Amino acid sequence: MCDKFEAMFSLQRLLGKDDKFFNLLEASAEQSSNSVKSLVELLAKPNPERTLEEFIQTRRKDKRITEEISLQLCKTFVTPLEREDIEALSSALYKIPKTVEKFGERLLLCQQNLQGEDFSKQTKILENCTLTLVGMVKSLRRKPDLETINEQNDRLQYLEGEADKLMLDLLRDLYSGRHDPLRVIILRNLYELLEKVIDRCRDAGNVVFHIVLKHS
């Protein structure tokens, strides 16, 4: 009888009628994707037209979402997912636009030293990462099967691996001795920040995977 009650309670938590947490987590994932879109747009603009305004607005929106999740966790007795899982995913998602904004700050500080630099390979990987991640987060409310979520998580791991390979190629070129030392320092810092954003997406994907694994 106890096992039956626990199973029913677990099902209630997973399929709770209150969708506010799913709505908030999905909104946070969308802000992560929006921050990467803003990054692509920023890089496409001429230097004099570049500003951080879009990054700041996106990060502020996501911060408000994160704060609302914390508030609702305090006010809600029964949640559709375990509280620590909601907190972990919320935290992982918030780190994405926060790190993207940090890249934008560094870019604007030293853009005069970056003439001709192309970040399109990294941003393409990033766009694919956030697209996959948004899909994973949105699937939570539908109780996805483990195989499907595992395939999506594997894709994030693959993209992260491709980013690592790209990073090695870029560093190999940086250390070839053909570049100005200041440019080398600047570019390495920017490359590492972009790699960190991709890692943040992978981390958030891992949280989603473990949530589904726990309830499978």
C-alpha cells in the first residue's frame, strides 16, 4: 500500500496540473537561445554600431525568471518536478546568457584589435546547442521517453566535442608565431568564453537528462 501511494504521489509531482514551473523553465531556455541570437547579430554589425543593450535586456529577463522560479518554489507545496531538479536546471540555464553577455563585454573592450576575425564556426555550434536545449526543456512537460532525451543529450555532447576540436585548431593557429602577442591573448580569452557557453549548454542538457532518467 505504501509503494502504491508513493507511486501515485510521484506521478502527481511529475504530471502536476500547475504548469507555471514548466512555463518558467521554457522561458529561461528561450532567453538562452535569444542571447545567442543577439550575439550573432552583434558580430554582424560594424564596430561603431555594436552595443550590449540586447545582451543586458536578455540577461535581466532571465534573472527575473530565475527569481520567479525561486519565489514560486517557496510558495508551492507540490511541484511537477523535484525542487532540487527545478533549482538545478534554473541555475544551469541562467548561466548561459550570463556568459554570453560576458563575451560581448570583452568583445567591445578590444574590438579594435579584432579586425577580420571570424567567430561564425563557434556561433553556429552555439545556435545548434541552444536549439537542442530548448527542445529538451520543452519536452519535460510531456514526460519524454528516455531514449528520445538521450539522443538529444548525445547531440549536445557531440556538439561540445566538435567545439573542443575547433578550439584546438584555433589555438594551434594562435600559437604558430604568426600573430601579434596582444591579439593572441585577446583571442584566446574570447575563444575560451565561447567554449564555456557551449559547456553551459551541455551542463543544462545533462540536468534535463538526469531529471528524465530519475522518473523513467
